[in-house]
Amino acid sequence: MLSLISSALWLSAIASVNAFVPVHKPVPTTVFAPTQSILPQPLQTNGFKRENCVLFMGWGPDPIWSAGSVTASEAANESGSTVRITVQVPPETAAEYKTPGQYVQMILNEETKPLFLAIASAPDAENAYFEFLIKKTDNNGWITDAAVGSQVQISQVLGNGFPMEENLEGFKFDFPTQNVLLFAAGSGIAPLKAAMESGQLNVGGGGGGRTARLYYGVQTSEDLCYVEDFAKWEQMGFQVVPVLSQPGPEWGGRTGYVQNCLEEDGVPIPRNSGALLCGMKGMAESVTAILTKAGVFEGRVLTNF
């Protein structure tokens, strides 16, 4: 249980500020200064050539940098606190992305602290573009304010993503999962968007025909991202439940926190339910405790590490 919560914390750290990327060690911030830098040659900025230059972070695999180009950038919500950015990547990088929840590192140049960003678009080896959802901070204006055509450096695809096939399919725990619950806080919605749009959850009329519900928590209605996609997700079979912790008087939807809504709604068929989590530590701990107490197998409460 503790290892799961630590994983959820890693995920939430990135998601809440820069669309989440987890590891087994909890990390308190989304931007990381390298403990040791070895840059034997300048970073390649022309074309999509991978460099042998590595950046030693003290954990995880060393990034292999390639050039990327910003092809789209727009506000992702009414408050303007978060931006939706698309980056063209090398074809071989696109081919590495196979499972929602995987992530990349991104820098502007060798002077920039790397950002760890979950990929918000679904895997598609034929489409060499990655979408990211990035919350603005004091230190990431180089990407949140980047104009179309701006050049960045992007790593290879990292992490294993949400282990959906291993833990939701087959008879590893019980019968295959019949119901999926998704929980996002803030920009943690990014990797869950990728999971929903990938088709790998087998929700709706095709595939496993699972039922699914997304609990998506933010502070105000102006902070909601991907509002224009809610209807599409509903048509795909995902019931979308926005939850506001600081609602205005005009809000008629759910209020509080996603874990409160889960307590109110309960868990249908817990032995055959699974969950995907991406959010703050408190949310991840509470949701995991509620789910497992209800009878959901701990191995079916998934983070992307």
C-alpha cells in the first residue's frame, strides 16, 4: 500500500504542476535540477537527430535528447492557468510511446532545468506529435509562453505507463474488470485523457464493454481543462463527473473533492472494478483507501509507475 501511495505521489507531483510523471521515489516538485551534468557536445537543434549527450539525474534512465518543434499552443482553460501544447517529435520517439501514462523529459537548452511531462495524447506510432498539458509556474515560461515554431529538446519516452493490460484484463485477480473508475486532480487529467482516448480501457460497446466513470477535480469551473472533450468522452462510454473544491454560486455540479464523491457514490462491483489515479498525495491516499476498503484489489488501483 505504501509503495502504491508513493507512486501516486510521484505521479501527482508532475500531474499537478506539469501533467505528472511518476517514479518509485516521491518527489516534491515537478521541475528537477540535475545533480550532475555531463554535456560533451552542444545539443542538436536542427532536424530530429538524437544526441549521445546525457544528463545524470541520480535516478532513472539517462535522457537521450532529440529536437522537437512546438506546432500548437493555446490556453487549456478559462482561467489561463494551464496551456495545451503540441510538439512534433522524431518518428522513432513516437514509436516508443505504447502505453498511456508514459512520459518524457523536456528542456529548452543545456541551461534549462528539465520538465517531466506526461503525454496527454493517445499512443499513435503513425502520428509523430505529442500533446502536453502544462500548468504555468514561475520557472516554465520558456515552454508555456513558447510560440509556434519554437525549438525544444525532448527525451526518449520513459516509464511503463498504466499497467492496464496486465492488471485489468484476464484472471490475475478475479474475473476481468467490468468497471473502471478514473480519478484526476488538476492537470493530472492529462495521462487519463490519453488512457481514455487510446481505447486500451475497452470501455463502451466494443471490446470489453466496461462501464467507466471519470472524477475530475479542480478548484473552480474556470480551471477545468478539456471541457470541449467532455461530450466526446461521454459518447465513448466515460461518465464525466467534474468536482469543484471552490465553486462559484452558478455551479450546479458536484462539490468538494473527488474522494468525497467516491464515498458518496460507492464502488460498484468492487471485486471486478479497477481504477486509474493521477493527482495530489491526499487524493491518492484517500481514494486508494476507500477503494481497497470497499473490496477493490490493490493491484487494480493503478498509477503509471
